[in-house]
Amino acid sequence: MTAANLTTHELDSPPWLRVESTLMATARLLRVAFDARLAALDLNLTQASLLGYVAEFGATTQTDLADHLGIGRAAIGSVVDRLQARGLVERQPKADDRRVWLVAITDDGKEMAARIGEVDTVLRAELRHGIGREERQALAWVMTRLQQNLATAIATTSTISNIAISNNAISNTPISNTPISNTPISNTPISTTTGETQ
């Protein structure tokens, strides 16, 4: 099958040839590539991303870091523990709420972040080889649209799930055996302007 056929009839292609599969495979390869290059620094992509983020934006809560990196709060705690054990970050109490801990970068962490930046620059240049600026911009635009569509799909799925759970709860609720009251309905008219009885 030619590239033209894949482009024209992409939706008719088998699952492993569709754009979604290509994206997932590319994402996996990106992680493998970064992990391989960062191994020389005894880091992986998640750890390097955390260091880079804190180096750029300053002390950050673990919750915000977890949201930024797209991993769970328990997992982010383990990442911070490893980096702290190496003296690359430190936990600091938040000034206005000492129940909250901030993750701040150390001087050694700043030096490591600079080395990470060098690895990133070299690898990105290799990844972009033969891909022009306009192509990269078009790809970024498509990825942004895809992310928006995914966010909508996830929200829709969540709404459907909530409705299903609600309907299931209603269907499983036993009908009350309490007899209907024989009290007559009041004939007092309701005001159409204030909603109060007249």
C-alpha cells in the first residue's frame, strides 16, 4: 500500500495503520529515545521533565506537578523522593499554608536541568531532521485539534457513565409501599407573578 493510499483511505486501513496507532507508537518511541539519552544522567523522561518544569517555573506543589506530567499523585511522590535523595530537589512548606509542600529545585538540580537541556536540544534536532517548519506547525495544529477532540470525547464518556450510574441506581430503588395520601389537593391559586399563594 502506498503512502497516497494510506492518506486517502486511512479510515479503511487496519487498526495498526490508522493515525491513532501511529501516534501511540510514536509516543512510545519518543519516550524510549529520551530515556536512552537521559540514561547517561541516570534519569528518565519523567524525572527530567519534572526537573525542567521546576527549574523554569519555580517551586510547585506535587499536585500541580502530577497534573502537568499526567501521572498520579502517588507516582509523583515517588519521583520527587528519588530526585530529593540525589539532592536535585527539596520539599519546602508553603508560606501561606504549611500543610502544603512545594517542590523546589536545588543548585545541583539547576546544573542537572542545564545538562538535560543540552540532551533535549541535540535529540530534538535529530527528531526534526528532514521535517520543515511548516510541516511541524501543521503537525502541532493537528495535535492541538486532536487533544481538543479527545477532551470532548472524555467529557462525553464521563457524562454518559454518570447517567448510566444514575439510571441504574433509580432502577434498583424499590418502589415505596407507603399508601398515597388521601389529602385533597389545595384549590388555592398560585400567583403567576410572584409564585406565592393568593
